[in-house]
Amino acid sequence: MNKDEPSDWFALKPRSVITISDAQAIRDSMRRGLGVRGIDYTVRSVERCDHVDGLCTHLFLNLEDSEQSTVLLVKVVDGLVDLFLYFEPQDLAGGRREELLDRGMYWLFREPPNPERFEPMDLRYAPALSQRVASEAGDGATREVVYRMKSQGEIQSHHGETPARQGVASRLLATVVEYQAESPAENPEFLILEVGENRSRQSFVRFYQGCALMHSEVDVLAVQPE
């Protein structure tokens, strides 16, 4: 497989094996008692988000992991491939917009013109988000990190998933919002993925935190087409 070739990533199937060997993965492997090596993940499902105007594609490879929800993001812009490893923060559960607002998470969104009367689906995501993250010292302390929205803003995309989920429409709409930390952090990348049906007022929001990967830190054993 050529990791610089978008079509090779687009052809990747569930049950393929992804090996991640960046510094964080090696530390995690040692913590899990697996030795000084990368971690092997099996691809559980593949979510593809194609920008409505064809400007970019976000390929979310959902990986099997017994400890946390882990995703390899393959981002393709102008034929160039960038790789990111994300996990879902345990203290930031996803949900529908109404549920998030019921939890007091108004900080996710820009203030509406009329704060007393608005529709949750009409809210735009905030240009900057503040999160408390674990200190790199590993002493259990936390610190505040500000993540700022990347210049492309909110990306509107057509969404599809393989294998398709039972009872879910095969073709959905998605919003992808990428943020980057303003100061050095172990996981400087933050991403929001919101998926829902076309013309529906319901959608589900997920949150991811992670870091960029070099191509040399990712190996792929692809399942061959039948």
C-alpha cells in the first residue's frame, strides 16, 4: 500500500490492520505490557466525509481498542494525505445538540443573535475552545489548553459508513470542525464530528482529541478485496 496515494486509503476495508508507532503509542504499548513496539489495531468501520464541493475528504478509520475509542483520520486535500490519531475524551461524551446544551455546554457554540430564543441546529461552533488536559509531567495534574478553529472553518460533507449501521440512512450529512492548540500540548489536535440525516433537525456530535502522525509512524496491512 502506498500511504501517499489517496485511492489506496479510500479502498481500505474493515478488518484491515493498522500499526501505530509514534512516541505516544510506544509508551502506551509499554504501559499495556506489550513491550517497546507499536500497537496493532483492527479497523472496525470506515466513515467517509466528502466535502460538498469536493475540496477535501476526511476518512475516519474506527479502530478496535479495549481501552478507549480510537480513530485514525486520513485527511486528503489536493491529493495530499495527512494522518492524525484521535481518541474520544472520557470526560467529554457526545450527544445531540439539545443534550449538550442541557449539560450547560454553551461554550461549544457562538452566541446567537437572540440568546433568549434560538434553535440549537442554527448555532455555529465557537472559534476557540478551552479544555483541561493532563499535564505532561504525569503527576495527575491538569492544565488549561485553548484550541483555535483552523482556517477552513466548519466543513460540510456527505457522510457514508462501511459497514452501514442497521436502521441508519446510508447517506447522511456531516460537519467536520478541526481545532489546534495555541500552546504546546501532547495532543494539540481537537476535532468535532456531527452527523445527521438531510433535512433533519436531529444529529449526533462526537468529540476527538489527538495528534498528527508522520507516514513512517503508520503501517497498514490491508484486507484484500474479495
